[in-house]
Amino acid sequence: MRDAFRRVPQSQFHEASNGIIRANEKISKEMKTMMRFGLLAVLCGWLSLSANAVPAQSPWEQPAAALAEQIAGILGPGQMRLTFRNLSSIPASELPDIQRLLEQDLKTRGVTPAGDESANAVRITLSEDARQRLWVAEVIEGDQTQVAMVELAPAPPASTPAPSGLLLRKDTILTTRAPILSALEVGNALVVLEPDQIVLSSRAANGWQELKRVSIPTTDPLARDPRGILVASQDGASFEARLPGVRCTGSLLSAGAATDWTTSCSASDDPWAIVTPPAGTTSSTSVASGASVLRAFYNATRNYFTGVVSPSLDVELPPFYSAALLPRAAGKAALLVAGIDGRVQLTENGAVSLVAGTRDWGSDLGMIRSGCGTGTQVIASGSGEAASDSLRAYELPTLEAVPVSAPLAMQGAVTAIWSAPDAKSLYAAVRTAPNQYEVDRVSALCN
């Protein structure tokens, strides 16, 4: 047994140990070399990916380059003063990027921004309508002005949040073969404004029973799409009707009666009452200088309101088709107008601002106090010509219209919208077929 465990000579032991150490050192060097090459390969791969990565392209690069090309073609190399005006729904946070891109593109073409000492000026206006976006450059050289422009595709539709549960419903209260400009229920009576007459009806068991028709004297021919307004008094005992160049009034002869009306009409170019406090309210909402009634001048030849209102709002309103008053805190109010250019703007605290999220709105809008959500909603018609129009409720917590109901199909084209005297509902005039019209009462249900 002892022969199996013979002692190894010390010299051989040292030689074997040194061999093992040398082998380990060789393996260690090879592993370190492999690790270095591996790390270097990873680093080179990362650098290669970083070098080949394409930065996200700004959606404004192409239109900025195209507009800069046109401006440079007009001015040639030199200096100019550059100013911007945003009349589109592009957020203000995007404007610095647009200006930076445009200035860079101009510099590469030899046109550099300068201060007021430059005799050349370029005014950039970013605008849009329901069909397209348009960037316009007014290039001013001395007393000469040339225009360059670039068309962009319409803005992509904003993501629509799920409706908050508010439900719109309608009740048809009248059908007729004559166009309807406006209608309202005053007590137990129904007043309907047509292009050439006022129709008075009283409530009956089977609906509305016509009482009489009052002809409206007009001296000027009406527009192809005439407009008119009916406004009820606070006590519900009288009304005012407005047509281009004409003012009519109607009053009940005895309190509580629905059949004894006296009416009169006269020529008038006074402004129309477009905003009145809801009937039955004890406090009014101030729209300007403590006034609760806002009147607007109507351009009969152009078939829209000029933008001049009384009392003055101390801001310049655009020409518009319709308007609605939105109550705010502390008895204040904001005025919403549907402009003739397809844009919707809000006047509040002495400023006029563009409202986003309204590209699908038509020219008619109104306000209801439903008590749902924020308590007040804007009802807007759909945009464009349609055989079957729709209405939808929106809220404006900021300068963006947020839909809070599903669209309500109207079975025809909506020709006018106006709030009920108590503002708890609104009326819509609908052309359901050629020579066939109806008045629908639209209200909101909270879910």
C-alpha cells in the first residue's frame, strides 16, 4: 500500500506547479482578450445603430421648406424682418419649432432674419378651415407686396373621448311646408317665424291649433337662405321678431290667455338681440359692462352678423353666423361664435381665442342648461351639406371642445338652432324634404 503513495520529488512538484500557473495565466490572458474584443464589438454595434438611427421627422419640415423656397425666390439673398401670426388650431407649443425650421431653410437659401433696420419684411400667417390648412407669407419689399402660400392636408381628427353619459333626445312639435326661421313657446302659445309672416298657434289636445297669420312687410328681397330671430320677454307675455330691415312685436292682451295676441311690424336697422338671460332667472350673466342682453348688427346683403355688437366687448369680433353665451364663475360669461370662415372662436376676459376640436361643426350652434356634467353644454350641428344632419353636445373646460354625447340624427338638414326661453332645451329647424320642414325640441338626459 505504501508503494502506491510514493513521494514525488520536490523538483518535479515545482515544475508541475509552475506549468499549471503558466497555463492559468495563458487562459486568463486569452479570456481577457476575448472579453475586450466582445465589449468592443458591442460598443461598435451600439455606435453603428446610433449613427444609423433616423431622428423623428417633424411634420412641419416639408411645408417650411416649400414656403422658404417661395420666399427666397421672391426676395433673393438678403435680410428681412420675420413675424408670425397663428390663426390655426396648431398648439402654441409647436410654433417655436415651425419658426426655427423656416429660419433655417431661409438661411440655407441666403435669406437671413434681421431687426427693424431691414426694409424687407415677411409676415407669416398660419390658418385653416374645415378642408385644409394654409400657410401664407406676405413678402414686403418697399411699397410692393407679393404673396406666397403652401397648402397642407387638414389636421388629423383629435381623439374623441368616450361620451360622459349625456343623452340628447328630440321631440317634433311642428311640421309645415313653409321654411322656418325661428320658433318659440310662449306660455301656452307657439310663435313661428317664416320668411314673410308670423304664425301664432295655441295648445290643443292633439297638438298646436293655428290661430292667425301676420304678414311681415319687407322692402328688400330676402337672401336665398334667410335668417330671423324670435326673442321672448322675461314674463312670457310678449315677443320680438327680427328679419333683415324689419322688427315685429307681439303681446298678449290678457294675462294667461293664449289666443288674444296683438302684433305690429315696422322698418328697423337696429341690432338684433342674440343673447338674452334665460326666462325665470333671478340673476343675469354679465356679458359686457354688466349687460345681460347682447345685440349684434346684421348684414342683410351678406346674410351674417358683421361682428359689431352692442354693448361693445372691447375686442374685435369676426363676422359670424351664430353665437352662444357660456356662463362662467362670478356672474361672468364667455361668448362663442361660429365665424363665416368656418372657425369657432371664444371671447372671454377681453381676448378672442380660437377653439380647437370644432372642425366638424356647422354654422349653427346653441346653448342648453341641462344640469348634466358642468351644467351647460353647447349644441352644434354637423359640418357640410348632408341629407341627414346631426346635433352633438360639447363642453369647453378650456379652449377645446370636448364631445359629451353621441351624435343625434335629425333626419334632414338642420337650417337653424336657437335656445328655448328657459335655456333648458333648444329648438332646431330641419328641412326633411323639398318643401317639408319641422321644428324639433332637443333636450338632454343625464345618465
